[in-house]
Amino acid sequence: MILLLFIGSYLLIPMDLTQTDHLKSYGIAYRALQLGIKVEWLLNYRGGSFLMEQKNEESQIENLCKVRGVGYEIIGENAVQSIYATIEDENMDRVELTEAPKIAVYMPPHSSPWDDAVSLVLDYAEILYDKIWDEEVLTNVLSDYDWLHLHHEDFTGQYGKFYGSFANTGWFREEVKINETMAKKLGFKKVWQLKHSVAKKVAEYVNKGGFVFAMCSATETIDIALAAFGMDIVPLIDGDKQDPSCQQKLNFANTFAFKEFEVDLDPMRYRHSSIDVSEEARLRGQQVYFELFNFSAKHDQIPTLLIQDHTKTIAEFLGQTTGFKKNTIKEGVTILADIPGTEEVKYIYSDYGKGFFTFLGAHDPEDYAHLVGDPPTRLELHPNSAGYRLILNNVLFPAAKTKQLKT
């Protein structure tokens, strides 16, 4: 009997422009981790490629790549050593991915007239996650998860400041009713009190070692809620006036990322605070790109990991919170991307206690101005989306064994 031993066989998932489906590639890496297969993330090598060992002639992962339409290459030991040599000589590095992180997406259980880019791309990449909302957060389930995404929530309790445009619509009235019912169930008189408490629980989760990724209004409003914790900043839409001295009482020591901002107290204005750059972004128009910064892969593994992509320039897209004014960002927060020549910062991250947060401005990377009621983006039409890749970098972040992760 002749035994064929496939020693030194590896599967490489390239993430450069040769890749047929960048987004599903992350799902392949995630599935490999679930199966206990060692995965290396090759930072800056061919767009941030994934490398894993083949245990037999045609592995389960290779079959999965074929089924999902993900490009891959089977290479030998000599080719791997050549890749390692290139990584050693260039601004590149290797990061071992450990077990697949357990993922939660904070989002309401009821249907909203907008979608969420993160849940869309997790579904497309076939990465499993749990949906949680206010009751689960306040009953301390967050400790069960390695990674939390914040849906496009308004943690100030003002329903996205849609009052001026949508107060008389059925969906807005239903939104108010559902949130008021939940607040009452959990022992709060006002929705803003509930949302402040949820924001505080999220901050505690990160402080203890959790990873949180927020987009759009969740980025700005969670910091507003933390700065204004326990203080009424909601105008007459909930039946009473806000604290008249709330601007002066904001405590920026409690926030994740932002400082010295002013809250917008006009209930008819679609704007939360001076953090957001949406008004300026709209005036600039659609032919604008934000740029990912460059970092030293060997010395700054985390920011390098978070910007892995096959391009350094990505088309601007709007949201309830489109981006962040540079002068409102705290010292020590790392800027990952901005729009050159403007005050708009698009993408930031930092540690917070024992954990980490990442904020990405705006709503949908493949829809410049996604409006309330618009249909969800069909990601099968955008399998190589550079903007959606930023989201999926964050999904694998907790699995990365980097030099900068705290113990």
C-alpha cells in the first residue's frame, strides 16, 4: 500500500485585487477558526491575506472556498517561507488568529425603516451572531461576548432626532411606543434614562476587556449619553424641557472618544452635536474620498490590522453621523482615516480600560446617502467592497494575537 502524505501544504486566501469575493473571505477565515484550524493574518501582504495549513489533499476549507466563490491558492512549504521572508523585509507582519470570537449585534427586535451595514455583511459573509437589545444589556449578558456592534442607535433617547421630519409617520410613532414600553418594563420613567444606562453598561463591558465597534449615530450618541449621564438633554418631545444648564454639566471624562463638544438642543434639527460633520460633507458632494492612514505593521499591529484593504482610498458615504470633527477627538485616540484637506475624521480606534473601541462614521459604505425606507444594499453586487472590509477587519480583531493586546 502506498500512503500519500501531503506535508507542507497550505491554503492562501489572497486579499488583493485578484480576490473574487473579499467579504466572504472573512467568513472563510472565521469558519476555519471555528474548526480549530490555525489561521495567520498576513498584514499588508497582498491586501491582508489569510494563510492556513492544509491537513489533507482537499480540505474542508478548500471545499468551502469553492462553494462560496472565494479565490484561493494551494502553496507549498517553500512558497510559505518565501512569503515569510518578504514579510520580514517589508512593512508587513504576521498575526496569529486564535479562536473565533463570539459576536453580538445590539439592535432592536422590531423592524425599523432602515438596515444595518454590520448585520448585512455578517449575514453575507456567513458569520454567526446573536441579536441583543436593551433588556439583554441591562441583565448583564455582554460578558458572554467577545465583540459587540452597536446598531444605528440614538443613546440620547431622541429617536435619531427624526422628530422634525417623521413625527407624524406610523413607523416613528411605533418606535416611540416600543421604546417607552421597554423603558417602563425595565423601571425607567423616560427613554433617555434607559438609553443612558445601556450606554454605561457598554462602557463597563469595554473597560473590562470587551471589543466594541460602532457606526453612524451610535458613535456620537453613546459619548453624548456618557457625558450627560443621568441628565436630561431631551427637549419637549418627551413632555418636559431639558436641564437648562446641561451644556455646562457635560462630563467628558466619561466618554470613549470625544471631548469639548456641544449638544444640539433644537428638536427640529437633524443633528446631535458639534462632533458630526454631516452638514459639511453634504456640501462637499459625492465625488470625495477618505484615505486610510499608513502604520508600521511590526510596531502598530492593531491600527494596521484595522485598515487592511486592497485600496487606500474609499468613497465617502453619509449617515446620521457621517464623520467626526478633528478638534473634538480626545488625545490618545488613533485616527485611522480622514478626508485630506478637511476637518472630517472618518475612522478611529483606541483602548479603553482593558478593552478597545472602534468608531466608523456614516451608514452604508456602498450607498452614498442611504435614506429612511431605502431597500437594503445587496452585497452580492459588491463582493469586493473596500468599505465593508473595514467592518469585517473589526470582526476578526478580538481573535488576533497582537503585540498590543492587553493581558
